[in-house]
Amino acid sequence: MTRILLVRHGQSEANLQKVFAGSWDCSLTPLGISQADITAQYIMKHYSVDRIYSSDLQRAYLTGKSLADRLGTDVIPMRELREIYAGLWEQTSFDQLPIMYPVSYTAWLKDIGNAVCDEGESVAQLQHRVVQTLVDIASSNPDKTVVIVTHGTPIRAIQCFCEGKTLQQMKDVPWVSNASVTELRFENQRLKIDNVSYDAHLGTLTSVLPANC
């Protein structure tokens, strides 16, 4: 059995500015750095970690590096773990998106599993990408505990898959919070969820995010 700890990155500049980040390579805010440090301490206290992987975008990589530095190891960056490529939506404010892209962004809000970012990636493509990457990582780390630092939409898509929900049902899967820990098991070639979006360790530093991210 391989244990997987899915960590969403700490608060990013995009979260603070209330813009759609996608694959924009924004960094962590000071709050995000603090969240990453506290989550690193929580993971070290409760788990014995063998490897750390992350999206190659700096907000995820820096979140993982906080843990890696404490363990004296490296973060393995992977492009496949990136947030959705959002095309024309990237760095656009959430206030402007429904005005500029009323049809496609309404689909994102109401039927995210079937949404497609204008000139970008579809959520179906994202789910296939991240689930396959997760299985590959788990298969290459039998009987180990791995930390994977990624983003909101990948974790939501993974949870949807693990719970046996269709893309049409993904709208019913909530977003996880910044620097939260979602625990999975990979056993008998199947992914199962044990705990979702644990963030109690953050206390008063827990982010309050808008409903769309």
C-alpha cells in the first residue's frame, strides 16, 4: 500500500489578487509561506515521508520545499502536476471572467467537469493527466509515503475520480483549502481517499477563499 498526501499550495499571489491563475507562475504570499511552513511541521509530526513531488509552478514547488528542507531532501518537480492551463482566462479577475466569457465561465461555475477554458485545457484533459501521473508515482513507490504538492483543480478532479463520480458530478465535489492535506491510499491498483482537505493545523491562518476557487 502506498500512502499519498495531496497538499494544495499555500496562498498564492493569484489567490490574494482574486484572479484566475491557471498555469501562470505566480509565487506564494507571506501568508502562503507561513501556511507551507505549518503544513510541513504537521506532516513531519504525523508521517514518515519517503519522497516529495510537486507541480513545477513555484507556488507548489515552494510549498513542497518547505517540507523538503526540513527533511534534508529534494522536491521532484513535474509539469504533469500543474494547475489547468486556462488559456485566455489566465490572470483575469474573477469579476471580469463572467463578463468576458459568459458561456464558458458559467459552465465552469455550474458544470465544472464538462468545462473548457477558452483556448486552454478542458477539465476532462486535466483529470486524465493528473490521475495518470498519480498512478505512475504511486506505482513507482510501493509501500512508501509520498507527498504530492499540486493545485485546487487537480485535487478536485482526483477526488472526483477516487470517489467514482462522473465528470457531470464533479460540481458536487468542493474545493480544498490552501495548504490542506488530502490523504489517499493506492492499493490493488486502486486509489482510495481516507481524508479530504485537512487544515485544522493551520488554525487562524486558514485561508478564506471565494466559492469559485
